[in-house]
Amino acid sequence: LPILFDVGHQFLAMTERLALSPAEYQLLSEWDAAGVPASVVQAGVAERVARCRGDQQRRRLKLTYCREDVEAVADDWRRAIGPRYAALEERQ
């Protein structure tokens, strides 16, 4: 899963963690299966991380906590590409 390497590694580096939990891996798999580009997921994660002020909060951050942010960015992305997104979904 390209999204796992792109987003997973970036997230681990930002949070100074060593590994993703099974729930985080599953969430990345769901976004990948839904056709959400890694750049969209990264943007949503970055929004959530930006709201975490101190190092303690950043280290405790889990990818699952970013779900709403990622899904909001993904919804914006889908609206922005409009009919092209529908064509992409039909191909899958």
C-alpha cells in the first residue's frame, strides 16, 4: 500500500513513535481502498497535528484521532474534482 509508506512513515516521524497500531493500519487501508490520495490524507493529518501544541500531545496523537480531519479534507477534494471522482470510483 503506497499510502501506508507515504502517510504512515510521515506520521510516525511527526509523532516520534516506532510503529502503527493495527487500528491505524486498518484506517490507512480503508482510505487507500476508498481511493483517497496520500497527499489528501497527509493534509488532514497535518491539520490535526498543527492543532496539537505541545510535544506531549504530539507524542500521544494517534492516526485514528485524525479521522475527522482527513475525511473533511477528502470530502473537499472529492467536491473539488467533482465528476472526475465519480469516474474514478466507477473504474474500481
